[in-house]
Amino acid sequence: MTKELTRKCVATGETKPLENLLRFVKTPDNRLIPDFNKKIEGRGLYISNSKALLKKALEKNLFIKSLHLFLKIPEDFEGQVEQLLYHKGLDWINLARKAGALVTGFEKVKTNILHNKVAFLIQATNAAQDSRQKMSAVAKNLETLSTYSSQDLDTAIGKENTVYIAVLKSDIAKLVYQNIKRYQTFLTD
């Protein structure tokens, strides 16, 4: 049995699985930088995936107190972290497009759902109510993520008027889901 890796959240003091935390690293020149891919060498500091807890940690200097030394933290660090998570989700949607692991358009999405080929659904935040009702009738048992506007989705996949994206069952689906969900959780927790 594999042991689940955990770390302590700087803001709450709770020990949580790594997948529920955001990692930051102190660089040799004492800057605090995000390391969401967990690849940068250096002392890792972790915080629960929450905008409110990141704000608390920054306001109360919890990163600095945790290390017992001064850190250079940009003034709009919270906004920078949010933008990184926002773009990371969209980048994974684009990668799924390049891999042929998604379909767009109401009818194509509906057909793939009916053929049980869809892992989850992405719905634009500005989808019309009647369209939402029609899609939810078809996608009863599918999780639907509604985090990005149709303009965001258009930019990510290079199309126009994107309201629904079906992410097909594939190896990349889990990574797309994790990155969109991480951004969504950051905004809501």
C-alpha cells in the first residue's frame, strides 16, 4: 500500500494531501514563487488551495513566519497566483484539443454523451438558461464544470461561440479535470 504524501498548510496548520495544496518555493535570493508543477528545487511552503487562505497568509506574513526569514513577495501576489491557475486550466483545455480529446458544439457534445464517450463536460459560465436545461437533460450523470466564459473557451481552443466542451474519456482527461478543478476550488474555497 502506498503512503499518501501530505504537507502542512501554512495558513491553517492542517496536514493535507499534496493534491489539495498549492506549493510555493523560496528561491536562493529569498523570493517566494509559485511551483504548482512541484519541480523547482528549494524549500517548499504549502497552502490549502484557497484564495481566502492565500490572502490570510499574505496579510499575516505567515510565509515569512514559517521560514523565520524575510521573503520578497510581489505586491499583487494573490492576483498573480489566480492568473497562473486560470491560464493553467485553459492551457490544459487547449492541450486536450490538440490531442483530439474534446469536442465542441451542442449536437456533437450530445452525440458523444449518448455514446458514453465523455469523461466530463465544460459549460461556459454565460451559457443561456434554456441551453443549460437542454444540456443537463442529456448529461444527467456527467459532472459539469462551469468556470470559464465562452470568450475564455474561444481563446483556449481557437473557435468562436464555444458554450459546451465534452472532454472525451482519455489519458489527458484527468489532467484537464484536475487543473480546471484546482482553479475552481481556489476561487470558491
